[in-house]
Amino acid sequence: MRNFDAEPSLDTSQLEQNRPTLDNVRLWDWRALQDTLRQIQEIRTYYDFADVDVDRYTVGGSTRQMMLAARELDVDKLPEQSRNWV
């Protein structure tokens, strides 16, 4: 770990010099998204969102942060009569 001295003042030129970094700062919290997905997307008790991944993709020519989560089916939570391929 390295400590950095904070500089409390910025000017426009410093912001512009660091624009790619500032545009790509991670602001979203994956835990909040996972909680939200579990509340509104787990339509049935047998669905789960085990993980949320944070990645970056090029969209419209610029790199953008994205969060991805797959709704997974937990077969063990299905009713016994539904544990088939029909």
C-alpha cells in the first residue's frame, strides 16, 4: 500500500489531462445491484443471482462500465414434480 498526499485544489487543465481516468472511475456498487436484482427479478424462489460481475465494454466508441448478472435456476428448490425436462 502506498500513501498519496491529497491536493485539495484542481484546475480545468488537470481534469482534462486525466479525462480518460475520470470517465472510467467505478462508481457503482455491485452489492447494491445484486440486492436489487434479488428483490425484483427472483420471480420464483428457485431463481438466484449468485454473482454480479463488473466489466468494461466499448460502446459508441468509448469504454463504459457494465455490470452483468445471470439469473440462475436452482434445481434443488424446484417442486418435486417440476424436476424434469418437460
